[in-house]
Amino acid sequence: MKSNLRNEIKSYIVRSGYTMQEVVDLLSEDYGWSDSVSNLSNKLQRESLRYVEAVQLADALGYDLVWQKRRDK
């Protein structure tokens, strides 16, 4: 379901204490992203966020993306 990924990322934004506009401003300043909230919202809705963008978004929110091997059951 597309809304799950979008809602998960938006919840990280809220938990980090940012608004969408503040995150877009950070990404624009630090990484040259578009300063349009609708651009980020559309990427989340379409699930078209590239991996490098996800890493940059996580960084702007103070997170690291970590690859962790699953435990065998």
C-alpha cells in the first residue's frame, strides 16, 4: 500500500519536530533539492523517492539508514 511508506516517512518528520516546509528548506539548502513542499509530497505519494534522496532526507532529520542482516527464524 502506497500510503504506508508515505505515512511512515511523514511520521519521522513529525517525530523529529519538523514541518514539511522546514524539511524541504533543509534539503534545499544542504542538497539542492527543490524548495517545493508539493514536490516532496508527490515523491512520497508516488513512492518515487530515490535511494540517495532517502539517505539525504534521513540525514536532514538526524537519522542514519542502516542495513541490518535479518535474523534467521
